[in-house]
Amino acid sequence: MIGKNHANCRQKLTKDTHEPEIENRKARHDFVIGETFECGMVLRGSEVKSIRKGQISLAEGWVMARVAPPQLELHGVHVAEYPPAGKDRQHLPLRTRRLLAHKSEIKKLAFAMQAKGSSLVPLKVYFKNGVAKLLVGVAVGRKKADKRAAIRDKEMKRDMDRDAGRRR
């Protein structure tokens, strides 16, 4: 299942426009996220409508940055077909999508990707002024012990917040 029912992605509606904000929770669990960049996405009409319905999965996605020619590409992200569009106007669900960013940002991302153990992962898809945007993060993989420590810290913080709420 894709979208709000997908296990590793969460869909929220933004307060102002009631458009979906799809997050990649698996990336936050599996990686330590450093710098983040906002990129535009080159999409077809049926893809935009499908994303507005929340029918996108970021869990298996990754981003490739190239210096010559400077470009960003989004790989492995599944955008479900939009049935009302008809068979002749459908997009390929797993196609490679181009991302739009400034040349200097692309160079920074390409340089960051060359470091050992780092990669570029999609973190969130949202709409800004009616245009689909993708938040890309420079990520370094976590070891299993680091994941457990992060879960333990989250649980401790949640318990402390819960206890502080009871005292009031």
C-alpha cells in the first residue's frame, strides 16, 4: 500500500492548504541526517495529481548528484498511477525524475555524496505555492547499536514529557 497507509511514510495535511506532506520516516531511523536542501521536481500531470492524493512512497528512494553536467535525479520513488487520467496519459510509477536546484547546491550535494558512507535521501514531499517540492538530506548510515540508542533516547524523552504533563 502506498501513501498514508505505507508503514515507513507518514502523510500530514498542511494547515493552510490541506495538501499532503509525505515524510520518509525510515530515512530518519536508518540515517543521521546532516544538511538538507529543498528541490523542485519535474513531474507529469498525472504524477502531481497522484502525489496530491498521497500516493507516493519515499522509503526506497535515493538521489544521484552529478557535477558534469550539473543535475540531480531521483531514483526508486514509487508514484502510483492516477486512474482518471486514462491509459494513454499515465506515467511510469518508478521512473527516474529530475530535480531542480541551483548549480552551487548541486555541486555541494555531489561533493557531500563523495564522502565515505554518505548518501542523498529524499526526506519529505510537500507543496509550496502549488508546486511540488522535495526535501533532500545528506545522510550517513547508522549502525544497529546507534539505532537502538536513538530509540531508547526517544522513549526516555517521551516518558519525561508524559511525567511532566501529569504534574501540571
